[in-house]
Amino acid sequence: MNLYCNDCASFRKNAICQKCGGKTFTPHESFTELKLPSIDRIRELAKEVGYAIGVHGTLERDLDLIAAPWSDDAIGNKGLMDHIAKGMNARIISIERKPLGRYAATIQIDGWFKPIDLSVCPILQPS
Ligand SMILES: [Zn+2]
């Protein structure tokens, strides 16, 4: 039997979610899980503007990505977020400041997809 945890947006085996401890339920037979956005396509888009992408997290609730500036011609963090959103037919839902100069954007593709959580590392000049 397939049970589902709404908080984790993931299928579970038991009545209590093993990850968050919340109650699971039996979804309607027509229910289909949110799709994971294409990591390969996001990597291509990031590379076009000078960034490399690392995957972070469990890929359950959302697609957690770390973007690191990778080449000397890397554009700014907002430019990267806009480039990925445009290339994925998505929109930026929110941007949040994170520790050590990172900024994280939640990006949602139009359609039945898990959100992309893109955390962008700052461009540092060698000292
Ligand atoms: Zn859960």
C-alpha cells in the first residue's frame, strides 16, 4: 500500500512518516507525485553564465541545489537566478539572504513539478 506524507511530499511505507514524524495518508488513485525538475538542464543553463551546480539534500520535498561561480566571466547571483528561471519556463517565487553571502531562490516551474531551491555562493576575488 502506498502512503503519502504531505509535509515531505513523498511516498512512505508506514502510517507515521519516518522522516518528519507526521501522519501519512492514502492518496486518491488519480494522484501522481510532483516531478523532479531536470538537473541536467539546470546544469547546462548555469554553465552558460559561468556557474557549476551541486546537488544538496534528499530530492524529496524540493530540488536543493548549490550554485558556485566557476569561471572568471560568471554573472551576478540575480542574473543566474533569472537565467535558470527563464530557461526552465519557471518563475522566481522568493529570494532569501543566507549566511556567508549566499542568496537562495525558490524557483517554480509551470506545471506539476517540485520547486527548485537554488542557493548561490558569492563571487569572491582572490586576496
Ligand atoms: Zn514526512
